[in-house]
Amino acid sequence: MDKKLINKSSNFFKREGFYVILFVCLCIVATAAVLATKTKTGSLSTKNQAKAQTKNETPIVADVPTTEVQNALEVKDATNNTNVAAVTPTPPKTAAVATAIDTTFAKPVEGNVVRAYSEDPVKWNSSSSAASVTYRPNFGIDIKADLGKPVVAVMDGIVKEVKSDQDGVQITIQHPQNGLKTVYANLDAKVSVIVGQSIKKGGIIGKIGGTTIRAAYEDYGKNYLHFGVVKDNNYVDPAKYIKY
């Protein structure tokens, strides 16, 4: 009985063994395919996670060197409360400040004042005779100087008049800086300027000449400069502008 059973089993495995082995192989193949699929899926999931993580990461900004700006003021940015540099524009260069106008007088001639300005009548000797004594104002100052000594303009100006009268050869200069005129009388007939000529302060206009008629016999002689200053068409005391 047992022998028959054993023979039957042996015959069964001989006939069905091929199918059993084939089934086992199919199972192995199926298992391998499943494992491979899971591995691939896991790899893709890992890559997707890595991409998502990259997107969510804060980008790293490279440090950019800052440059200090000259003449810059530090101000506060109201949007993010950070300090930023505000460039202060350099103001354009301005022209140099003009030099102040020189309205001081130079001495018209070196010498000594022998007769002062006077609006009241004073004594004049026009000749050697006592009968020729007259009294009149002196609208200027008389400065004693040697014959032929140079006479200069007291300030920049323009020659307005050259003439000869009882006070001798006379030159008048207009000074645009302050509206004054200056008068130089008793000059030599040979003057150094002409009407309309511009003259600088200290420029020679003539020389002491003793050409006066009116005061040819004064005690101090006739070698002097009669110097006057005119303001608003009226003579004023030259001592307000010049000191001897």
C-alpha cells in the first residue's frame, strides 16, 4: 500500500514538476519586478523632494563690496529701516568774489597844504600891489610842491576836461566808482592826458607848472597844486577824502 502511494507521488512530481518550477520562477520574476518598481518610485520621490526643498530655500546672495561716497549723508530708509547713503551733489563752482571797489584817494602830489578849503571869503594876493588884494572862498586845497613835480590821479577815472583859466592849466577827472569829480589846477601847460582818456589811480596827468594868474603873488609863491573835489555838482572839502 505504501509502496503504491510512493510510486504515485513520484509519478506525479515527474509529470507536474515542470509546471511547479515554472510557477516558482514566475513568482521570483514578479517579486523582482515589484521591488524594482518600488526602488524607482522611491528614487523619483527623493528627487522631487530635493527639488521642492530647493525652491523653498532662501536664495543666497553673494556679498557685494560697498563703496563709500564722498560728501554723502547717512539717511534712513523708511521702508525697511536700513541705513543708505544719500549722495549730496557738489555745488557748482562759483565765480570768484569781485574785489571791492577802491574808493580811497591817493595823494595827488607830495607836499604840504598851505591853504585849506574855505567856503567863507579869504584873502588873495593877485599882484604885488596892495590894491589888488581880494577876498573870496577857496573851493579846494593848495598843496605846496616844487616846480615840475609829477601830479597823479587820486583814483581811477576818465578825463572829462582840460582847460586854462585864471587858476592856470586845469584838468577834471570823473570817477564812476563814487560819482565824484576831482580838479587839478595850476599845472604846466604840457599835460600828459587828453579828454576821454581813462586813467588809473596814481597815473601821471601832468606836473606843477605855476600857470595861475589869480594867486601869482601869494606868500607861499605860485608853485603849488590847487586840488578840488566836486560832489553832486558842488565843491566839497577835499580833507574828507584825503589827509596831509
